[in-house]
Amino acid sequence: MTAGTPGTGGPPIRVLLADDHTLVRRGVRLILDGEPDLEVVAEAGDGAEAVEKARAGGIDLAVLDVAMPRMTGLQAARELSRRLPALRILILTMYDNEQYFFEALKAGAGGYVLKSVADRDLVEACRAVVRDEPFIYPGAERALVRSYLDRLHRGDGVEGLPQRPITEREEEILKLVAEGHTSREIGALLHISAKTVERHRANLLHKLGMRDRLELTRYAIRAGLIDP
């Protein structure tokens, strides 16, 4: 019997819970800790802290919000999937949005749960993801079928998922620009030069057809990188 295997009578699934709202974490923790096979052993207020705590070990499942400071849940999921391939990841979000759902799958998440129905779906989603079974909400099932049929119609095949318009590095910089950081501050956070930051920012404006920081910030809000 191994830790984190539901239904075996073994140790409970050790959960890392990441959300930038303390009250949300408290409520989710009450739901999970009320189950004998689930235990929240760590909490994080942003994606970067979630990566740091997961890498410290002792975690079976990371439950991540999408929009968080410093690093989003999707960025954290990509990082964790690369560094800790055995870790299971579940996205818990307020966003009923097909693009975020597809991004979550690409980032390595095994499930996507809406906060509005967390009291109904979250516990079973955690168990399913740890069993290596995907868990998706009904609206996402429709999105998957629609994407599959669209790709068949275009003759594209069905292996891929919708592509993001910007790279992961550009997404990191976009988020920090939208949060109000200067090029020098962003460079220090990402360990690159301010000149490199400016080049990425120029590429972002060109790719997205935008003119200034305000338009980039609006895009970041729509993309779930920052809260409105």
C-alpha cells in the first residue's frame, strides 16, 4: 500500500493547496481535511511558493488556482510537470473557460474543477487525479469534443491542443508587466537583463497587435494571468 492511493487503507493523499485568497484556502482545506484519505499538508499564496513547497517533497497532489501573483497556477503546473513528473496536479478555478482548460491539460494537470462546484466535485477530482484518471467538468467535455471534431474537419489530426499565441517566457513577462513591475525589476526577478525584457515586451506588443502597457494589462486579465 502506497501513500496517496485512495481506497487502500494506506496513508492519506498529501495535498499542497495554492490560492492567493486565504479565505478560499481555508474553505477548501475544510472540504479536503474532512475526508479520511485526504490531508492538506502545505499551503501557498502564489505559484512560485507552490513550486518551492512541492519541490521540498512530501506532496502527492498539488491543487492550484489559476490567477495568482508572481506565477500563475498554469505556469506553476508547467514547472512542476517538468521538475516533478510523478506529482499529480489539479486546477481549481473560478474560470469556466475553454482556453484555460486546454492550457491546464497542456501544462500537465490531470483535472480541472470549478470553484462554484468545489463542494460537489473537488474530493472526487482529487481521488481521480491521484489514480491517474482525468477529471473534467461537463462544459469541458463539450469543449474537448468540439475541438476533436474541428480538427477532424480541418484534417489537422487530434494529437495537439490549441496553441498559445505567446511563449512561456513572454507570458512570464506579460504577467509581471501587467502587475506594474519595471523592466529592471522584471529582469532581476527572472535573472535576465532589462534590455532583454524590453525586447520581449516589444515582441509581445507586436504579436498581440497592441500599443502599450494598458492594453497588455487588459489582455493579461482576459488570459487569467492577473485578477481584474
